[in-house]
Amino acid sequence: MKVFALVDCNNFYVSRERVFCPRLSQRPVVVLSNNDGCVVARSQEAKALGIPMGAPVFQCREVLDRERVEACSSNYTLYGDMSRRVMLTLGQFTPHVEVYSIDESFLGFRQAPSSDLTAFAQDIRGTVRQWTGLPVSIGIGRTKTLAKLANRIAKRTETAQGVFDLTDPHRDLLDGIEVKEVWGIGPRYTAFLKRHGIRTVHQLTQARDAWVQKHLTIVGLRIVRELRGVPCIPLEEIPPSKKAIARSRAFSRPVRALPEIREAVATYIASAARALRKQGSVAGCLHVSVETSRFKTPRYGDAATLRLPFPTASTSDLIHFAHQGLRLIFKEGYPYHRAGVFLTDLSPQDSLQTDLFTLEYYDDRKKRLMELVDGLNARWGRGRVRFAAEGLKQEWGMRQSRRSPRFTTRWEELPVVRAS
DNA sequence: TCTGGGGTCCTAGGACCC
DNA sequence: TCTGGGGTCCTAGGACCC
């Protein structure tokens, strides 16, 4: 029997902060979004206080202060590195791993790895805990959708000890789970299904295929079939190349001056272009956008789309065109809140179609320059070599007043242990 | 004062082609 | 007065995920 497991780090961002800061355990902790604006992760204790996911900090300031909740700025460098360690650990148990997100992986087994799947999963759980310090929950099922569902059950069932095996789903069990718990069934579909008398997972498995496909599209049909135990969504061990790469961020304060926005756009381009080169692609189309705050007037926002005269992955080319686009949409006098760039029409760099008139742009020197820059930054740390257009001070940049040190990726931020 | 960021897939409808 | 059939590509909008 083919089996899938979904391994998910509990409250990943918070748990990770706790690994290096034991003071935070047993206490309510939240992790904040960029610019420390919203709550993006909560510990169990913080959830119990009723702090909602995504809540703006200024709106829950009172409860944060009253309950002395610890608030950390997000520290993606560290989360990314810890995530990598967890995924490497999981690789010890099966070669078939799909890294689904920063805190989740699907594991695939051609046949059940043990007669006691729960004990096997407990072993994985213990190993991850021991090697990385992070708690995980594991759901097991015959399809990815069922493994996902099993994981939800594992998380909320006290007695499950973080593991739930759903390889043999009983009708009564599925009848006790609401459809909104299912991977791929969001708020709209939940409301729609409810209007048609479908409230539980079991009821959903009984719906007619044609009806499901008509109203929930082919995607919904796949979900229903997976809930019935028919695998429709394969394990993706090799992550597919991105079809689009976006970078956008709110400024730390309103920005009115074009030169500052030009810096921000250049910075986002540099980051997007790095990702582009990393997957060996070039971009054929570029979008750049600016926007004032959605919560204030006057409001203004616009985006420019530029079809590039030639596909490229060169940061300097892309900055040049992005600045061109910015000129089309920037209006003097608005307090801008956010800027963004979006690279699309991506294609593999090695299958470039050239034509007589664009040959001049395929300058090998540009390519070698980017390889050199990427190499230096890989060796000496990201941002060591930058484009002047990105600016030096970046005063519009992120606010992270409570960021923990990057314990695992910076020599100068290693944790210090004192023995007495 | 203060409100996140980055993706995917599907469908419908229009433009255009032969 | 009459006005085909089949296909592709693109875009906008909607749904979902973490």
C-alpha cells in the first residue's frame, strides 16, 4: 500500500524563536510581519488569549501589553535555515520528500514503511525534535489530501501525541470533521457546500462527481476523489520552476520622493533577479507597481507592464527597464506605502531564441558579471556586492525592532554560552 | 503612529486564425 | 433574406495555499 505522510512544524516561527530563547517557552509569544505590522504566528498560549492570525498589532496592543505577550520581529534568514535542517532530517526516513512550504513536507512511501505507522511517525517526530529542537505533527493517509487532514486531527487531539494515522478512515470519523478542514476547501467553497447541505467530510465524499466538477472545478473533483482514498495529486519531489517571481514590500514610513522609490524598486529587482538566475531562467516581461496605503486617502496606485525587448536575467538590464516603467506610473505628491516588481514570461535561459536584431544584447560579459556577483554574495554573504541603484542607507527599508539574531547563518551572531 | 508577502491553478469570454 | 465549425492564445477574475 502506498502511503503519504505530512510533517508540519507546530507554530513554526514561534517554535524556532524558542529554540534559541528558552525564556519564551510556556509563555504567550507572537511573531510579527515585516515592519512589525501584523501578527503572523502565535504560540498556543497566544492563540488561547484570542489573538487572531493576521491581526494588526495596533489593534491588539492592549492584550499584548496586559498579558505581557512576547513579540518577535520575523527573521526569515533563520527560519529558512532551520527549515532546511528539518527537511534534511526527514530525508533520513525516505528518499521521497516534497518540500511543500517553509514548515511542511510530504513524505512518500511506495509501501507502508512499518506495520505500526504510528510508532514509525513517532520515531520521525522524536528525531526531528532531537536534531533541531523543533516540535512537529505528522498525519498519515493513502493520499496527500488525507495525510493533510490526518495532520489537522493530530494537531488538535490531545491524546494523539502529535501523530494521526488515517490510512483506514472510518465513516463516523469523517462525519465528525467539517469540510472547511480539508486542504483546498476555503471559505467560499465551505459556504457554497453548506448551502447545498454538505457540511462534513463524509458528506463531501458522497457528492456526485459531475456536480462537484461543475461547481468546484476539476480541482475540487480531485480533492473529493483523494478524500475517497484515490490518489490524484502526485508527490512533487523536484520543485517545478517558478512561472513568475514577485517582490513587493511595504515601506517603513510613507515615501514621497522618487529617488527613494527608485532605490526600493532596484532592491526588489536585485532580489527577484537573483531568484530568477538561481532557477536558470530569463524574464520576458516585467511589471512594476506603486501604491499608497489602502487605509488612507488620498489613494493612488498603478502598475506598468513592460514587454522586454529581449529576455534577460541581468540585474542591471532589469533595473533599467523597471525604472523606465516607474517613470510611467509615479505621480508627484502622494505618500507611497508600497512598491513591487513582478517578473513573468519566464523561460529557461539555455533555450533562448535570438533574432538578428537583438543579438547585440546577448552580451556574454553581462552573464559573467552576474555569475561573479552571485558567487561573491554566496561566499561572503548576501548583499556584500550590490548595485549602486539599490542605495546605501535604504531609509525606506524594513522595520524589525525585535528581530532575534541570525544564530545559525552569521558568525557574528552565533549564540554565546557562558559556563560558570 | 501602526494594517504581510508570494505563489498556483482554473474558467469564461474575447480576439483571432483557417 | 441569408450568416459554420473548430481551434489557440490571451486576459481578467476567482478560488485556493502557506
